[in-house]
Amino acid sequence: MRLLYTIALRLALPLILLRLWWRGRREPGYRQHVQERFGIYSHETPPKALWVHAVSVGEARAAAPLVHALKRLLPDHTVVMTCTTAAGRETLYQVYGDSVIAAFLPYDYPEAVEGFLRRWAPRLGVLMETELWPNLLAQCSTHAVPVALANARMSERSARGYRRWRALTQPAIRSLAAVCAQSEADAARLRALGAQHVTVTGNLKFDVALDEVQLAAGREWKAKVGRPVLLLASTREGEEKILLKELGDDASFLTVVVPRHPQRFDEVADLSDSRRTQNRVPAANERIYLGDTMGEMAFYYAACDVAVIGGSFLPLGGQNLIEALGAGAPVVFGPSMYNFAEASRFALEAGAAIQTEDAGAAIAQARALLLNSQQREKMALAGKTLCAAHRGATQKHLEILKALVRG
């Protein structure tokens, strides 16, 4: 089955390159370092390497507590971090600077993966969340590189897809040296798909430390705005128009929109009165403010009175709400949160969040919260308490990874 998969992947190469070029029109990073996607690297090879793969922005940020812990545990090793998206690579530079080597993961061609493994010779591979590539994992087994799936999640929707291609995916999943699952439900689905060494370790995102400088800057900015602030956080294509339509022409509060993907900033700017990169406080008559910066979610969550979480009003599985909870922002989200099912359930049970059936109900709930400071304070405290109670996943991951490296 893997042979057929590889043949199909080779036949698709012209389309893959065309898509890479096409995405590069709006994100130039896709047209840079293209050779790395075929296993060719210009970096100096470190004598001892640990490899961590974080596909894009969310995974790159979630990996931070674990990467920092690994560097403290093994200071004589160099961490090589790979990603797939241009935004992910930019996030690696923002979060880690020169403390890691940042590169693109090669496409899943045997020779590209072979080039990657021979170049870096990692003593350990760590894949964040759900990145399971058949040739990559097969080659890691051949090269005796133990691979762990960290912060692993597996929704029922994703599990159905893996079951449909079981002949291809099961050998890859069975080859994992360890699986650190976010929840019991994730662990059960991964075991059913063939994973053998599964431990429930919790969610690393609860361990991500918010930037105190950004939090302070957000609170200061909000004071200058001088009116309530509603945040539409990590919105996806099509959601802004739906949510802003429900808001109407109400200028009694400021609505801040932060799209999930930076390539959409200019598109959403057409719906806005001003934007953060203009470096000014919005005027009193302005209703819509665009958050067009990367790596500043702590600022935006500290600057708001209520946060509406994007990706949840279309069938996209939602976006990360943990950072909002940690910053003390009352949270409202829509019906689709399957990518953050357990964290959403925790937030709802704790009284830190409200789930609605559609965008109209979400905006109605957000309006009500803007008028109810007592409930906002109660939800803010519940969110911070919840985050504090669920910290500790990093240490559980570290014990498992330490055993793999020493083994």
C-alpha cells in the first residue's frame, strides 16, 4: 500500500509545485528554501540533534514548553525544528530565535526523507499533535530514530479518515515509539488505530507561558480605547462577514478582528476602519479594528472584554481557546470545536466559556457579557483557575522522551 501511495505522490509532484508557487503569491515564504522540501539543507550539521516537527503556527507555539525543557535536559544537543507552512517557519523565528535550527520538513518522498535523516541524524523525533507521514515514519524505523507523537489528539472525524486508509496508516502509527495523548478519548482512538505505547499526558498548551509584556501592553491599549472591546479571535475565511453582520452599526464598543492566517489581513482590512500596523489608537467613531500582526494574541486577549473564538462557526473544528482563558478573557464559541473538544468541555464545565449554536447567538451572548461586568469577572477567574489546574503536561512528556533518548 505504501508503494502505491508513493507512486501517487510522485504523479502529484507537478500539482504540489504549482500549489507551492500559487501560495507564494500571497506568502513569499513558500517560494523560499524550496530545496529543503526535497531533503536538501544548507545548515551546518550539529553533532547531536533532537528533531521536533510543528506543522504550523499553533503547533510551533504549543511546542515551546517542551522544547525549552528538552534544551535544559540535554544542553549538549541542538534542537532542529521543522514546519510545513511559511507562517509556521516565521513563528519558529519569533518564538525560538537562534536557539533552534528552523527548517522545512521534506515532502514524503523516500529519497527526500532519506536526505533529511542522513543530514541531521536525530537521536529523537517528536511530532506535534497529528503529523503522521507513512514514508517518514518508515524511514525513521529503518534509521533507528525513535519517534514520539507529542500532545497527540485524534478527533472522531480524523479517526474515520485513518480507518478508511488503515492499510497505509496503521503501520505508520504502530511504528511510533511513544504517544503522549491529550485525553483519554484521544488515547482510545489512537490505540484503536494501532498505537502501542500510549500515555495520557494532558495538553501542552496549558503550559504555554503568556508574554507578560504583551499582557501589560494590551491592558494599557484598552485603557486608551476607553470603551468595551469585543475580540473576534483567529477567524477563518467567511466568518468575519457572518459575525460582523450580526454586530450591525453599534459603535458603543470596539470590535477587534484578528484573522487566523496573515495572508488574509489585507482582505479583512476592507471590512475595517483601522488596523494595528497603523500604530494608533482607534477613534471613538470607529467600529472595526484589524489586528494585523503575528505573535501578539496575548496582547489582544488582554485588550478585550470578551473573546469570540473563530473557526467554530463553520465546520472547521475551532481554534485554540486556552490562551484566552489564561489571559482571563471570557470566551464565547460556536458549535464546531472538535479540534479542541476536551479543552472546550473543561471551559464549559468550569463556567469560563459559553457555547452557542450559531454566529447570531454568539454575538448576542457577547453583547450581554459586555453589559455584565460581574459575570465577566467570574468567567475570567474560572478560566485562569482552569489553566492553573491543568498545567504539568510538559513534565509528563519529558519523562517519556528522556527514556527514549537514553534508550
